[in-house]
Amino acid sequence: MKIPSLKISQTGLIKYFSNTSWLFLERVLRMVSSLFIGVWMARYLGPTNFGLFSYVNAYVALFAVVANLGIDTIVVKRLVKADSNTGPLVGTSFFLKLGASMLMLIICGLTSFLVTDTSDASLLILIAATSMIFQSFSVIDLFFQSKVLSKFVVFSNLFSLFLSILVKVYLLTSGASLLLFVCVVVFESIVTAVSLLYFYVRHGSFISDWQFDLDIAKKLLVDGLPLILSGLVVAIYMKIDQIMIEQMLDITAVGEYAAAARLSEFWYFIPVIISSSLFPAIVNAKNISLDLYYKRLQALFNLLFWLSVIITITVASFSSIIIDFLFGSDYSGAKAILVIHVYSGIFAALGISSAKWFIQEELQNLLFYRALLGAILNVILNLILIKKFGGIGAAYATLAAQASSSYLFNIFNKRTHKLFMMQSAVIISPFLKVARR
């Protein structure tokens, strides 16, 4: 049997590698700057104001997912297939996102008065939520993705990131109020939108070509509905803990939890980059043999598992020193939270690496169900554990939800049994080595 050719043109390979490299660079720079500026802000604002800042961002994030409409992947695919007349598709996507953003802004503002204790918190939420309107210009990002020109998007994002950093540093050194830091969130989204528009026009495209097509709109909304639900479930899964801590405890507890979570999740971009870089080789192996395909997949699991174990043990062992050094004594309550929360990274790494396997095996619908399991379990456990253990209870809830969705979920479906066995093999391997000794 003749093995299908896997040759890729050198020019095309360089083009895609360059495009991916720009995206990775932007992500790494954003994560590193987010950590250091975030730590500085946390020390400056203190647990109470930093907790309020984190709560505002978490609350708005739930509505931003719906405002995005879940159509990004669909739009990119259709732009790739489209001819030079991309105006109707880009325009329709923009007006859909703009309309959804305005609606979510209104709902976000109204509901904030129902769930928050103070008018100050509601005002901050309303200000931060206006950033959703400017995020409608992300359709230009999708256009550049379809043309494999993500460097323009990276330029825009880095420009807004550096301006945002400069503004935050100025605010941090000039005794600014929390209100101004929330305004910076909106400022960054405005700068990004303006930068994207600049590169879009410079590329030779024009906003005047954007048109609204009702038929395209209907198709995008129908196809995007499952992705909206999936994105909302993931957002609830990732952000609901901070919202529930505010409702059940106080805003200071949110600040301590947010500080611990920021450190615990900081390195999550590493398994994303490793998985994205190595998975093409894993997919190509399937064209040679299933045995090689699963050997490479197991090697990926092994690599990310041991990497996560090393990071987890290191952070957990020195959690007290790390919190004191980075955040100061005001955040002493974050120490015990970090010790528990950081172990979620082991299962997060397995979840990130296995997500691409689901897509490769055309089991994307199961990704939604596993996220749904994690979200439901997280909410239920938060209701039980936060009242009894505070922020530490929320950390236990996150750990249990992450382990259930990324690992235990795979035992309940025949199509994922092999994945469960592969993940189990790497998880129990340390215990087997100890037993042999």
C-alpha cells in the first residue's frame, strides 16, 4: 500500500510557521506582562480593590462570550473559501457582533444593579462592559487570519498592549483610583480597534465595502449557536468561582482568590503552545500507522504531565514565599488557596492536549459536554464548599471540576475509553515506579 505524500511546499510551510510564530510571540508577551503588571496592580490596589477589579472583569467576561456570537471559526473558514468580495461576509459579521454587544451591554448593566451591593460596583461593570462594542472590530482579525497575515493582528495587539502598560505604569506611580484602571480596559479595546482598522485600510481593504446580508446573517447565527453555548459554558467554568465568592463571602476574598488563581494559571499558555506545535506531527503519523499516531499522542501526554507536575510541586512547595514576595503580607490568605488551586494545572495540561484529539477524531460535540460537566460540577461544589471553607473551598471545587472534565469524563463514553486509558497510564506511572522500588 502506497503511503500518501505528506509533502508541503517550502514556501507554504514558511508562511504558516511565520504566521504561527507571530501569534505565539504575542501570547507570550501578553501573559508575561499580565503577570508582572497584574502583581504590581494587586499590591497597589490591595485585596479589596483588586478583588473588585477582578470581579468586574469576570462578570463582564460572561456577557462578552455571548456578544462574540461564537461565529469566529465559521467566519474564518468562509473567508478562506470566499473570493475577493469579502465585504458582505465581514460586514455582516461586524454588524451582528455590534448588535449583540450593544444588547449585552444593556443586559450586563441592568443585571449588575441586581447582583451587586453597591452602585460603585455597578458603575465599574458598566464602564468595563463598553469594551465589548469595540471588540466588534475583531472581524478584521478574522479577515487577516483567513489571509494568513496574523502579524498585522499581532502588531495591533502589541501596540495596544504596550500603550496599556505605559498607562498602567503611570497610574500606578501617580496614585490613581480603581476607576481609572477599569477605564484602561476600555482604552485598550479602543486602541486595538483603531490599530486593526489602520492595518485593514493599509492592506488595501475598505470599510465602505462592508455590507449587511440577511441570508448570511441567518446562516452565521444558526451555525454559531452551538459555539455560543459552548463558549458560555467555558466562561462560566472559568469565571464563576470569583463571582460566587463575591456573592457568598466578600470582595476581599475575591482579591485573595484572584491573586492565587493568577499565579496558578499563569503557565497555561505553555501546554497550548506545545500542543499546537507538536500536534501536526501527531496527525501526520496517523497517515502512516495508528500505532505511531497513538505513540506520539502518548508522548505528548507524558511531556505535559511531567512538566505540569514539576511546576505544580515547585509552586506548592514555595507558595508562601512566592505570595509574600510578589503580593505582600496583605495577601496571606492566598497562600493556602494557591497550594490547592495549582494542582488543577496537572489536569488542565491533559485537557488542553486532549482537546486537539477530540477535533482530530471529529468528536467536537464531546468537548461541549465535558465543559458542561465541569461548569455544573464547579457551581455545585462552590455552593457547598465556599460557605464552609471560603476561598480554599473554591480552589477544591476548581480542582475537582478540572479533574472530572479533563480526565474522568473520558470513562463514560466508549469513543473516549482509549483516551482515558492513555491519560491513566501517565497519571499512575509515578505510583508504579514507587511500587517497583
